[in-house]
Amino acid sequence: MTELSSRVNFKTCLSLFLLLSLLPISMVSPAVAAGVDIDVRIENGLEWVLGQEIDYLLGSRAFVSAVSTKPDKYRIYVDENSMAASAFAMYHKVYTSEKYDQKLRSALTFIMAAQTAEKDFYHYWNMTTRKWNHHGKMYYWNAYAVEGLAFSAFHMRLSATLESEKSIFNRAKNAASACIEEWHERSQQPDGRWIFSYSDAADHAEVDENGMILTALLYLALYERYWGDQENARTYTDWAEKTAVWILSRQEKDSSSWAYGGFYHDESESIQYTDSNGRAIFGLTAYLRTINSLRGQTEPTFSHVRSSIHVWADNFLLELFDSYWGISWYRTRSGITSYPKQVYRAAEVMKALIEAWIVLGDFKFQYYASRVYDWITGMNENSIDLQQALNRKSKGGGFYIGINADGSVEEESNLETTATATGALIYGRWIAIPEFPNHAFSLLMLLTLIMTLYPSKYMKLRESGLSSS
């Protein structure tokens, strides 16, 4: 009788523990995170971005990079405006609101204006010289440009009703398509990888830019599938599948390796960055989300990609989280380098985790994403809300760049950090982190389980007692 009781007590406690571990983030969030509603955080982040808006040419507006850091305070980057465009598009999608649609159009128009006659994109507009700078190769920022254009164009075209609305999104799609088609033969290799140029290194393939190209190709294929040319849709799908195959080949599959589960940053296979892993996973989740709408028989298969994402989460991601659920910088054979812990890296991982939860349904992805949210909003080693940066108009709402190894906080921000972090929060709002399920529903779940477990326990004990008598 005593032994049976102990076993039942253990099972009951274990069941209660498991349920408590699954309670929504709203019941265990730090006070600082709970004190500011996620909707307010999103609005504050987007308003920070709006405070960076300037007229760079007569009648043309875009978003400048930094507040006070030189030289970025005088530059309007194409890649950063692409991040802002994606955040605005997601806001429209999640909130079904046109509040920031005009700002989205400004960002898209700026990116399209940066396209050269060779169909690549300039890197930035110099506010001092009033000239475009850096072009002529398939530089890495082109991946950001085509992803921002393709992603925004597709999601906005879904709700477009006026011909004027459809026109700008068609143009955005066409600009992304023109870049990819012009550079495809020179950039994409037979094994599927895309080679990019870098100012400080020889041309090579990196997994993060390839993740963005994968996302762009998939949304271009969908755009053509629904509103364009079916042959183009098949072509982009072919290129996307090859890209996905190469990205998967970058994952270390040897369980005895220091790198197991993670995606190598580049072909040297010497380092795994958290942000490039996040972008690779986001591309693969985009593949899972879209590929069945584009093709029946796929390579790689759904199960192959799903397995890869689980191996990544269990063997790379958990290794890179610290005790505060802060995301470390990178991993090498020598070990993990934790600092600086930067918000944009955390946001890239958070966004990828939310997409993984959406397409795979495993609660662990939502749980990890909510923990990253906690780290950003106050449950970190400094117990500081990292959304306090000021913009050019001295209004708060931006995200600090991050926390350094000496404990200091880099209280500046830039468009990359705040647009990426705000975009990740919009994804969080999409699946309702941290407000859903609400407290009442959570307590009801707990009470229901208690009522289920305890009668079961006493029935087993009673039956045991009757048997022994």
C-alpha cells in the first residue's frame, strides 16, 4: 500500500510539474515584461523607426540608420530599410491595419530606387554627399533587399484591392525577381549555394544570406503562382529547393562533434553564429510553410527539414542559451563565446522559433521564444528592459544594441536592431506571446488536471486496498 502510494504521488507530482512547465509565459514573466503590454512595445518600436525617417530627395523618404554613431548617422542603408519594410508588412498582416502602410511604401520605394542598371542594389545613400554608394557585385546586402521586397510584396498583395496598391507590390516583386534572375547564373552554384561578395573577404557563401535568398525565392514563387507566370513559379521553386538542400548540408550531423546540430556560418566550417543560424532556420521554416503550395513531391522532404530543425533546437540552441536565456554570440571548437549579447541576434532567433512553432506545432519552440522575449524585456543578467533607446527625435521605444561582457549596456540603437526586434515582437503577438492563454484559462487548465489526477489517485488506492483485503 505504501509503495503504491509513493508511486502514485510521484506520478501526480510529475504530471503537475509538467503542466506547470507548460503554463503560458504570462504567468511566469518578469514584472518588467508584464508591466508593458506587447502591443505597446510594438507601437513604441515602430514609432522609434518613424523617428528615423527623413527626406533624402525631394518627395522621397526613407529611414536613416543610427542616431549618433558615425558614419551610420549619415547613411540610409538598403538592408536596414528592407528590415523595416518586413516589420511594417507583418504589422499589417497581424493587426489587419493600414496604420503603417504608407511608411512601408516609402521603404519599398527607397529600395527599388537603389537598384542599379545591373539589377543589383546600392548599399546606402550618403546623406552628406547625397550619392549612392557601393554596387557592381552580388554583395551580401542584396540578399536583404530581395527578401524584404519579396516578403513584403507577397503579404501585402494578399490584401490589396486597389490597382494602385497592386502596382507598387508588383513593382517590388519585379525588382526582387530582376536581381535574382540577373545574378543567378553567376551566383548560384551547382550544389545550390549562392555566392556573395564582401568588402573584407573573398567571395563565398554564408548560410544567413542563403537563408534570406531561400525565403525570397519561396515568396517570389508564391507571387507568380497566384498572380503571375506559372513557369516563373516553377523556376523559383527549383532554385529554392536547391538552396534548401545546400543549407541543410551545412548542418553538422555528427553527434560527437563540437558543432553538432548547428549550421556552419560559411564553407570554412569553423564557426556557428546564432544570428546566421536563426536566418537559416527562418528560411527552412518558410520552406515548410510554402513548399506544398508550390509542389507536390519535394526535395528536401518535409520530414527531412522537420528533423533538421529539431536537431538544431536540441543540440545547438540549448547550448547557446545561458542561465538567463540570453543568446550567446557564437560557437567554435574552442567553446562558446557569450558576449556581446546583442538584441538583433536574439530577435533573429526568436522570430525563427516562432515560425518553427507555427509550422511544427511543438510547444518547446514557443517556450524558447517566450524566454528570449523575457531576456529582451528585463529578465536578463542586468535586470534591464532593453527597449529604452531614443531616436533622432529623442523619443524612446528603440532597442538597445545589447549587453557587453563587462556588464555594460550599449544604450545606442540603430535601424537594424530596432526593426528586427520589433518585427520579432510582431511575430510574438501573432501567436500571442505572452498574453495567451490568459491567466483564467491557465488556472482552469491547472484545476482541471488536479481534479482529474486526484480522483484517479484515490480510486487506485481504494482498489488496491480492496484487493489486499
